[in-house]
Amino acid sequence: MRYSASGMDAGRSRNVREDDEPQTDDRYLLQFWPAPSEPAQLLKQTGRTAATWHEFATSPVG
């Protein structure tokens, strides 16, 4: 699986967009394909929101 996002910080700062407000430039892409399991690899991370979610996803539960 691959998760790709851009503009997450801008999207998070708005949180909710009203009908009369312009769209933010945040974009998200999830890709899945059949393959054996492998450990997660972080290829690139540039925003604070991405860092927060990566830390959450890789933290031990409990």
C-alpha cells in the first residue's frame, strides 16, 4: 500500500470548508496492489501534519 498526500498542513488549518470559501490545495492518494507484506518505509515527509500522523501510526499501542 502507498499513501501519498500534499498540502496536508493547509487542509488541516482550514479543517472545514464552507460553501462560499475556496478549496484548499490538499490532495490525497491511496494505492493498493497485491504483494507480500514488508515493513513500512517512509520515503519522504515534509509537513508537520504528516509527521504527527506518522508518529501516531508507528507508536506502540497501549
